[in-house]
Amino acid sequence: MKIKTQDFRVHPGKKVKLGDWPTVVKHYFESKDEYKELLAKHVAELSSLQRLHYASNRYALLLIFQGMDAAGKDGAIRHVMSGVNPQGCQVSSFKQPSADELAHDFLWRTTRRLPARGNIGIFNRSYYEEVLIAKVHPEILRAEGLPAELRDEKNIWNERYQSITNLERHLYRNGTRTIKIFLHLSKEEQRKRFLERIEEADKNWKFTTADVHERKYWEHYVHAYEDCLNLTTTRHAPWYIVPADDKENARLIVSQIVLDALSGLKMAYPKTTEKRRLELQSIRKLLTKGSKDKNG
């Protein structure tokens, strides 16, 4: 069954209510073996397109992953991008801001990690945390050192949404294509994954008591995400809401979204000039002569 990524895209002007978006959809595969084959095919295609992207050196691609705790951000990035050459791909994870980062504007720590042309940049969480966790926990906003007149909670969120969309519009005008993926996890599935992290020794390190504490704010996060998705999805930097209760299905959808994004770029390998062609022919003659001398 073909994955139609438009089914998961948030279109500007369409009001998002996460309760109306599924956290699980029908499998795009019939068996585990077929899943592995499909993912391997996507990974191979991504690897080929990434080489072209790197050689073409015209655009940059920024992939942003957001979602509730245990939504599968790490796994999606690891599996989907497994075939990509690390030379042209950088993953940045954004946790609690440092003192140095808090001394700058809220976009500063992420803009330093933006990908160069020919590269793919992956943000595991991003500047969107500043309109999500900071909105759910206003004490974070108050600790950011802003002057009192600039942290009016009646205005600051809309101002931040505007700053974000302005940044993404600026990036688009300068050759960076931004794709934003929200891994849509149900509260029940999160509970199951938390239990797995407790019960499986090799997953214990992933779990903290803070994770359970944040579940108390589930509805607050839902509202924050709805506002964020509604107000920051645009034609040039769209959001995709990916059902995340089924990890394998989610990875196939994510990989297709990335494939579509790369396929949509006007890329080509650099053309060889006549001067360069003559130079290569000359080098070829030297190498061929060297081989004959050795064997002769």
C-alpha cells in the first residue's frame, strides 16, 4: 500500500484538534519481513538521494522531530537515517538550555546548528520547545532572564510563533527546506513504553521520574501542540502529524516524508567542463601507462 504523505500534512488554515488525528493507522506492511524490506528500500533510496544532495550543494534540508516523551524520536532518526553518510548529516539534540544559551535569544542555540548547503540537519527537539514546555511551565519563561515587559504571557507566545515562522521563511528564501514531524503518541501507548523502560534492563537508562511527572500535564501539552501546529505550519515549512503508536509504521511514514522532501529538490551532479574532461583524460593516460610499465 502506497504511503500518501499528504494525508499527514497539516495545511495552513486548517484547524488542528489532535483528538481528530489518529495515533495508529492501518499497516503499510503485511509482515515483519516485509516491513524490513520496505524500510531497507527507503533507506537505500535516501542514501542515493543524499549523495546527490551533497554533490549538488544547492539546498540544505532541516528535519525537526517533536513529540511527547517516548514518542519514538530517537528510534525514527536512527532507523530512517541509518544509510545516510554522516559526512553530510548532523543530528542535534536539544535538552535543558545552558546558562550561556539562556543569555541569548531563544532561537540562538538552534540557529548555530542549522545545516549548510548540501547537508541534512536533524533536530531532535528544537526551538519549538520554547512554545511547548515553556508554555506548559511558565516558570521556565520567568527564569530566562527576559525583561518583565517582554515576557507578558498574553503576547509572548504569538510573538514567538511569529519569530519562528519568520525564521523559517528566511531559511526558505536562502535555500533551506524545513520539514517538521510531530510523532503523535497516545497517552496509553506512552504508559506502556514507560513500563517497558522499567521492566527491560537495557532501557532503564531512558526512564526518569520526571517523565512520569510530565504525564500530569498531558492535556496542557496537547493544547500547546495544537496551538503550535495551527500557527506555525506553512506552505514552505509544513508540519506532518505522524501516528506514532506503531513504531514500524511510523518509521515507514517518516522515511517516505523525507524521501518526498529530497525528491522535490532540483538537484544534479556537477557538470564536468571541457577543461576538466581533458585533465581527467590526461590523468587516465598516465595511470594506464603506469600499469603497462609495471606489467611490461
